[in-house]
Amino acid sequence: AARAARPARPRRDLITAEQAHAVVARNAYEVVERLHPNWLRQHATEATSRGGASGVAVFYEGREIGGVNALRDMPVEQIVTMQYYDGIAASSQFGPGHDQGAIAVTAH
């Protein structure tokens, strides 16, 4: 017997435009706050305990624009995707100093 395809499980590292528009939010920060609040939290690492990098970085169309508060100035309508990178992946993708992680936004 053929098995029915199960719907794909939502990815923990990605917010799509469809997901962003499905929540009541005034800006990208509120979208993340509602769908993946853990993305906004600083994670304790050895580097931060020694005074290293602080906070999750936000990249908009490949350019670093600041920390998570930069998402407050981003309208929901602009979001195509938002992807979270943990510290290791962020440092690999965006360079050293991103050990707290990063959120990369692609927009219209």
C-alpha cells in the first residue's frame, strides 16, 4: 500500500514569508519573538564570558545591519525569509566574531 506523504516539518532555523504573514506582528522582531523567541537570546559561550562578541547579529541581504533590535525597523511585508545560524554556522558563514549566532534576512 502506498503511504501518504507526511507534510514537511517546519524548519527550526527558517521563517518563510508565509509564516511571517500568518502571525500578527508590526515588524520582523515581533515575528521572530512569536515564532522562534530563542533566536533573540544571547547564548553564553566561553568567548562572551571573556568579553568577546555580544549578541546575535542581523544581516539584511548579506550586509550586517546590527543586532536583533535592527529587526524592529523592518516591516513584515519585506520578509521573504529569515534564517537563523547558530554561533558555529554564523562564524563560518559571516566570519569571526559571530559566535552568538546570526539572523539573515532576505527581502523583496
